[in-house]
Amino acid sequence: MKRTTTILLLLISSLLYSQSNENNFIAQSYIEVTGVGEMEVIPNQIFLKIFINEKDIKTKSTIDELELSMINKLTEIGIDVEKDLIIVDLASNFKYYFIKENRIYVSKEFELMVLDAETVGKVIQELELLNISNISISRVDHSDIEKFKKEVKVQAIKAAKDKAEALVKEIDQTLGKAIIIKEIDNIQVINSLSGRVAGYELANIRIRENRVESEETLYKIEFEKIKLQYSILVRFEMK
């Protein structure tokens, strides 16, 4: 019984102490502001999804031969296929599906990473000549995206400080140390555009089709920048 009473007294003392500290904190003069940091980055990692299947082969070539032709063409363009081309379904390598009368077709799906929009245009144009037209942009990224995220966070907290200093100056007070720093939102990566061109479903890009003297069709692609946005709340002392 004595031990229970002691524990209860300790809990009451702790609660009273916390309430006292909270009251002191509330009574303290402070200003609370939100800072926002933003940055736009041109992607340097564009991931293409390439889908090849027997149904689209218009010659007597096999799907393996079509794959080899694709690899040779990508190498010719200057792509390191050993590093930047992977089979999406590594477990089975092949996918099988039925189309009418139990006819079995074989298909393969690849992911190719390229570094710029110009290379994307070349890949689309050259693979189309091989009757590989099922190509889409699966995602975009940047090799230094984590570094940019940190920079945006710093921008956000600096913006909060600048805003707070400007406000307290108008009431003839000065800004003290930061009491609370709170992340409102995580880094937001914003890409909003999408479109369809010549049978290709391409996300996050704008495409213009141009004609050249040889009458070959080129796809000039301009990627929307990746927009990073970060918000942070800071509470400062006022003196």
C-alpha cells in the first residue's frame, strides 16, 4: 500500500510539473510562421517502358531475334544496354497470354533508362523502324534529387526566418531563437503533364512533331521540370 501511494504521488508531481512548464511556455511571447521552399529541376533519368510481343512481329523473326535487333539498335544509338536496360519480369523472363482461339503469344517487357529528352526521341524513332511501338514513359527522376530536397528544406526555413523578422520589425521587437521547428509536409515532387503522340503514351512531357528534308519523322521532346516543394513551420521567441 505504501509503495502504491508513493507511485501515485510521483505521478501527480510529474503532472503538475508538466502543466507548470506548459503554462510558462504559453505565456512566452512568440511568433509562428510558415516558410515554403521551391525548386525546379530538369530530369536526367528518364525511364522508358518497352513492350515487345509476337503479335506485333510482321516478319518471320522470333521474339528473341526482335530483342537482339532492339539491343543492337540501342547500342548503336550509344546506350549502355548492360547497365541501363533491364527485363522487368526477371522471374519468368517471358510472359504468355491468349488472344482468340487459344493462340498463345509471347511477350517481354523492358525498362530502359536514358539521360535526356533527345535520346528519348532517338529511341522512339529507331525502335519504331523495328516495329516496336509500345513505348511509354514510366517515371522521371534526377541523380541528385536527395541533395536538391535538402536544399529546398533549407530554403523553407530561411523563408520562415525572413518572414518572421519582417513581421516583428513592424511592432518594434526583435526575433529570438527558434522554439519549435515542425515539418508541415514532406517533399512533394510535382509532375502534372501527360499526352499521347503517334501511338505512344508519354507522361510528363511535351512533344512536337517536326519534318526534316528526308521526310523522316523526328520527335522533339521537352520534359517538364520536376518541381520540388517543401513547407516548414517555425516558432520564434519575440524580444
